[in-house]
Amino acid sequence: MKLGPMLRGQGLQRSQRDLRAAALLGALILTAALPEASSACERCFGAGVDAPAVRAVSASMLVLFAIISGVFGGILSFFRNMSVRAARIADQNNSSTTD
């Protein structure tokens, strides 16, 4: 059984697609009916900058950004290192075949 068409919803029966559409419509209606339940956090919603919760959220976003940047930098340096090594090996192979 192929999984690709099923993930795109092509393998679902019509009743299952209708049920999924009804659930999505119900969620949209609930969101419109109860906007306070789907409001943004204090930082995004525009609370004062001096609120302790806003400062905590700001600090946590900076920490997460630093962690993600470090991981991304490590991945980039790994692939750069592999590229440099591959070029060095290719140069060694070219110089040994021309000698």
C-alpha cells in the first residue's frame, strides 16, 4: 500500500473526507464564536513590556534562538568541512594521476 496518496487525502473514502471537512468547519466556527480562547499570548497580543510574563517569554525566545543558531551553525560547518575534504581528496587524486 502506497503511503503518499493517503497522506495527500487521495486514499481516503468520501465519508472520511466529509468528516475531516466537518471537523475543520466546526473548529473554525468555534474559533469565531470564542475569540478569547484563540487569542495570542501576552507578548504577541500587545501587553506592556514591563510585565514579568512578557520579559520571561522574550528571554525564552532569545535562548531558543541561540540554541537553534548553534545547531544550524554546527550543521553548516559539518557540510562545509565535508566539502573541503572532498575537494582536497579530489585534488590529491588528480595530482597522483597526472604524475
